[in-house]
Amino acid sequence: MALPLWLMPGWAHTAESLRPMATLLARHRPVKIIDPRAWPDRPGYAEPMGHELRREHEPCVLAGWSLGGMIALEAAAACPEKTAALIMISSAP
């Protein structure tokens, strides 16, 4: 089975903007959309995402669009053992 793929939208987009891509990719692997807006009371986004990653049983492929890519990069650096690959779409590292 393919590793899970986590998709993260950017600052100006909602999780719903990634739903069409997630639906297509879900034919090939488990897909989860992570929305940073779900953590409004946290000082940073990478910390709660790292917490979510640590709860997974296997490594994940992280894919982020714009700000989502930067958050995914930070989370991958914080949890390399849970990050199988990193995909940054229109992001500035």
C-alpha cells in the first residue's frame, strides 16, 4: 500500500480548494487534507502538525501549497522519521 499523503493549503486558500486534487489522488493512496486554520490558538503551525505526524503509525508524504509548503517543510525538519517525502507547490523555502 502507498504511504499516506497529507495536503496542506496556503494562506489565501481553504482546505476545500484542495478537495478535487485529494479526490483524484485518493484512488492511489490514503489522502488527508490538513488545514492550518484548525490550529488558530497555537503560536506556530509546524508544532501542531508535528504533533499530528507523531501520532501516525507510518511515515507520510507531506505536500503543501504556498504557505502550506513552508509549514510542511518545518514539520518535516521537526519529524524527519515521520516524513517520507516533501512536496512544495509554489512555496518559497
